[in-house]
Amino acid sequence: MSVREGGSGARAGPDRRVRVDVITYAPTIFAHCQHCEVVFGRTSIGERVHREQARDSLPDDLRTDFAALADWVHSLLDRHRGRIDVRVVDAASIEGFWKSLRYRTRVYPAVVVDGHDRFVGDDVSLAEAEIERKVAALRG
């Protein structure tokens, strides 16, 4: 589903990039204080704890959905290196709540291209087509 909303996410000039916001349920990892993280990092305890937190922070179905979405985002970044800025926002965070209100979405994932083209649901092909169109327009 695509909804055109007001607002201009575009920046002018040669450094212009297509901005892509992805609002979805994402794994949450909590960190210890900076000193503890250094110690844990050197003993490899921290990596194991963070891996366990990421694994346990979402139910299996949401974790699978997030992995597929992350693969899609990585493929976009690989194809359009330097032409797009992608920001993945956890829908359960304060920022995710705010963006959900701003872009009027209650279904995730939601992909917002340049601040005004909104695509909602698991099928990201329409969002990808819009991103491709905007990247091609940047190239002239």
C-alpha cells in the first residue's frame, strides 16, 4: 500500500541521497556501562550475552521477518552504495512510536521513502520500485 503524504524529505545538491526509514519490530540489546562492556568484550562474555539477548528479544516469527527485512536492506545498500540512507527504527521504541504517529501507520514493517511515500506490509516490492525510481532520478 502506498500513501502520498505532505512534506519534503528531499535535500538539494550533489550530495543528495534517497532517505529510507524502515519501521519494524527489531531485536533489542541492552548494554552495560562502558567500563563493563570493555571488560566483557575482552573476555568474550559480552558478545555471547548480546547474541543471546538478540536471539531472545523477539518471538520466532518476528525474528524470521526481521532477518528477511534485514537481508532486503543489505541488498539495497549493496546496490545503491552512497545513493541511499537507510534507518531501521524499532516500532516498540519511542522513536518508532513517534514515526508511526507521524507516518500514520500501525502495520509493520512500514517503509517510508524520502519522508512522504509510505509502503506498509511484508511485500516490500512496491517500496523497492519507488527507491529504484528515486535513485535513477538522482543519476539524471
